[in-house]
Amino acid sequence: MAAPHDVTTTPHDVDLTHARWRKSSYSGGANDCVEVADLGEHAAVRDSKDIGRRPLLFSKAATRALVTRIASGAIGGHRS
């Protein structure tokens, strides 16, 4: 059984043609960041410089865990 935090490349049967890709407003419009698309039970993440590559697919649980850890400073910040 797969763990809820598994990350995989996007399966071939996931239709991304109508995905709404978003990038951070902090990117300033540059193409040097990641973009995220909500796919229901999953979130897809891709490199905005190379959108032709298949994105990574994250479970919603993994996405929530990542955002929670970033917001708490556990990832990407200095903890005191």
C-alpha cells in the first residue's frame, strides 16, 4: 500500500489539457519558478521553464503536509 505522501511522475492517464496552472505572485512574472495545477485528489507541479516535461504528481495529503511545514518554518526557514 502506498504512503499518503508519495510523489510520482504524472501517470499517462491523467488529462492535463485543461489543467489551470498557477504560479506564485512572488515570481514577478518570470519563468523561473514552479507552477501548480489542482487535479482533484492530486496536485501537479511543473517547472515553468520546461513545461514540456511531465509534471510531478502529489497527493493532497502530501501537498498539505508540505505547505504546513513551510508555513511553520520547518522547511526553508530558520527555526529558533
